[in-house]
Amino acid sequence: MTNVKKFWEVRAEQYNELQWANEKTYLDALIKAGDFKSDQLVLDVGTGTGIVLHEIAPLVDEIIGLDISQAMLDHSNWQGNKFFVRRDISDPFFHEGVFDRVTARMVFHHIIDKTQDAANEVYRILKPGGKFLLSEGVPPTSEVKDDYEKIFALKEERLTFMPEDLIGLLENAGFKNIQPYTYIMKEMSVNNWLEKSGLEQEIQDEILEMHINAPAYFKEAYNMKISRGACLIDIKYAILVGEK
């Protein structure tokens, strides 16, 4: 637990400066998929510094941010209809059937041991007819999955999902009418991602070199380019909406 706590303390310092986390078109795609209403109670799982939560808050009655890291929660503004709980979604806490929507952006790849339990818990706490909005970054093609995993292994311990894995996760939890969407974030700066990661410089340099010296199929899949000294790639995100 100490290592996990330290990991998020380091990341929290510059998390709000990450390009991908603040990309407005990505946030807009999530909002559109979520179909939020003014009378809804929403839970944002793995809320972190509350970037997604703050986008949703004006659209709903009340929203709660859930996160395991107090350091991440401390880097947000929790006024108005925004509240937070420091807890793991895998551990039952809320009553059954209380939320109209549950959101989780770029969270489930961190839930290593109880991934299905977490999805099951989301299902349990949703109202009948409630919806789960799940989004994860995924390899752009199956061909680069091994490369994707090697890069992220240098950064953190995490899971790698393909879109079909996420669909299976929701299906196994009991969700129906699952709607999959794809969002492509154009020209994401690998440099920004690394510089704001809290990683040691040696690891940052190694990951950047893995991109720059990657084989042709990798560069093509990511539409990689070098512009003004920055390594830019297109990132693929899966967005799924499942109904209870």
C-alpha cells in the first residue's frame, strides 16, 4: 500500500498538466455518450483530480468522486454539488441501486487483482436502467499490443485491454445493451505524457527512444510524427456504455 500511495503522490503533482487528461474533445465524447440529466446522481470512479467530474457536475444534480489516493483528491475543487469518498471501488461501500450513472475513465487498467469484482460492484450500485460509462486507452491494432505492453511495463503495473475485453467485462457483470464507441485523440504529445508522469528521467528517455526507434508497423498504427522536437501519436480510446 505504501508503494501505491507514493506512486499516486508523485503523479498528483503534475496530473492536471497532462495533455490527454484535459483534451476537450475526449471529454466532450464522454459527455455525449453518458446522456446526463439534471436530476441524476452520478459516481465517478477513480476520479483522481476530478477532471471528468468537473465536466459532468453542471449537467447533473449531484456527483461523487471516488478514489484511493488522497493526494489526487487534494488537487481538486470539491465545492457545489461535488463530493468525494476515498475508497476502492472493489470494496462494497454504497447501498445497492442508488446511482443513475457511474463513470470510469482510464481507471480499470489500474485494478489489477479485482477487475471483475469492480465491474460487478458498479452494476450492483446502479439503479435499474442506470448506465455505466467506461473508457480505456487501447492499442490501435492487435499487431502493436506487445509493443504497447512493453512500453507501459516501464511506466507502471497495469492491465492492457482490447475493446472486446472491455465488452466481456461488462457482459460478465450483467450489463445489457452495451454500446461501444471509439475516440481517436490526434497528435498526443509523448513528451508531455512522459514529462508530467513523475517517472525518473532515465525511464522517460528509454520510453521516448522506444517510440522514435519503433518499427514501421508501430509508427504507422500510431500515425507517429516528429514535429518541432516533439513525438506526436494518435491515441485510441474505447468508450463503452452498458445498461443495468
